[in-house]
Amino acid sequence: MAFTLTPGAAKATFRSMSTVVWQRRVTCPAKLNLGLWVLGKRADGFHALESLVVQTEWGDELELCLHDEPGDDSLTCDVSELPTDSSNLVMKAVRLFRERHGIKGRAAFSLTKRIPWGGGLGGGSADGAWALRLLNEAHGHPLSPDQLLELAAQLGSDVPLFLHDEPVWMRGRGEVIETVSPELVARLSGLYVTVAHPGFPVETPWAYKHLAAQRAYSPVELAQAGREAWAQPGLPPHSALHNDFRAVVDAKYPTVPLVLAQLNAVDGVRAQMSGSGSACVALYEAVEAQDAVANVLREAWGEQACVVQTRLR
């Protein structure tokens, strides 16, 4: 049976076709808090922080395809449990960018999720920040760094730091970003790191609530001492890898302090929990330490743990 395509059908088919006018795929790195001091609660309800933050070569993969025809912006993800609606930081970033500058056509994002949720590794924040960066690049960089920072701060406290690719000091509620010295960048860049998520999450609101209840805050002088320790040559002593959230996480999840103590006993290793937990990180200069670190983690958390061996950016 012959099939004849009518002129009307041909016209409709042509209108439905879409052309990708811009496309790029990037790694949205995990962040690690090498020092994290919570200084107290601010008048606006947020907590004041001081933190040395680095990023890893490992992270989520995010792709933007900018289509030429109008339509709904979208996000797909390889993890079905992850919401891809307006609650996702990527979609919130698209909305903010569209409101501020506009988007040519429609934005279609595809996310390959690698960073575990609830580990204090900033996966969602990295995705949101890189969505802003990709959209700005796709449109010829219409927004200045300060304008991008403003949008990033609206997305969340950890988002602004991912507008930078090198280690930073994060202050305020997270929106004040200060670059570190070139000497410290050189010492941190390329260090080996093992990132371990034990298989159970720690919810950030829970961690802040219990930290506030205990008033387990650091004095400003302790944070300043930490900054001075990181300014010294070489890897600083174990005490410089500080995290105030340990005060509440250790009590509820006793394997965390146990594992960290065992990691810090390995020659040349510096280990600490990242963010509000539950992920732990081990830093070392010699790649030979990887096996010893992996053995500690395997014996403590077994197959349920997500263990990644990578390097700092």
C-alpha cells in the first residue's frame, strides 16, 4: 500500500524538528572540606562558617544541549530516585538564568550521578553551579562573575564555591569566597585522595540542629589558627583537618571516628569527615598509601561503602 505525505503533514513534521545549537559536557566535582569551623548562628538564621574547600577530579557529569526551538527546559538523570523537576538545583539554576538574561530556545540537561547524596560532598550544589556556568558560556558570557555569584548564592550556601576551580576559603554562610595563596594551591593540587561514603547519609538540617542544640561552635581564634596551619609549608598536622560537625556525627555514627582514627594511623595520611558528613576523606602524597587506606575502609564498611580514589584539582 502506497503512503502519500500531504503538504500539511510535511509542514507539521518540519516544525517539530529541533536543532542542537550548542552542546557541552563537564565534570561537576565533589567538594571536600579540609577545615570546617562553625562560628555560630547569624541574625538571618544562617550559620557563620569558615572553611578550606578543595575539589576533586571526580564528580557528576552534566551535559547541556541548547535547542533552537522554544519549549520547556528539561533535566534527565540516570538515577531514577533523583527528582528532576523544579526542586532540583539544576532546574532552579535554569529558572534563575532565564529570569535574569533569557535563554535562546530551550535548555536540555542530562546528568550522570556519581556523587552520593548525604555525604557532605556538595554534589547537588556542584550541579547547580555548573548549570549556571554552562548557560552563561552558551550565551557568550553575558553575566559577570559578580552576577553569577549572586545567582549562585540564591541557589544555596555551597553553590558559589563551585564558580571557582581552585581551592578557596569559604566564609559567611558560604557566599563569601576568598582565594588561597598560590603556594597553598601548588601544595594541594594533584594530591591523592580517597573519598569514602559509608552507605548511610547524614542530613544537613539534622546536623545543624543538633550542633546548635549543643552550641558546639568554634571560637574565631580556632578558625584563625587553622588558617595559619594551612599557610605553613608541607601538609599540616592532623589537627588542621578540623570539622565541627564531628561533635554530633561521631555520637550517632560511632564508626566514623573509628575509621578516621584508623586512617590517620596510616603513615603519611591525613583524614577527616567532609561537610556535615557522612563521607570521609583521606589525603596522601604517596600513591602507595592507597592500598592501606582501602583496606581500612573495606574492613570497616564493606561493600556498602562507595570508595573512590582520585586526586585534587
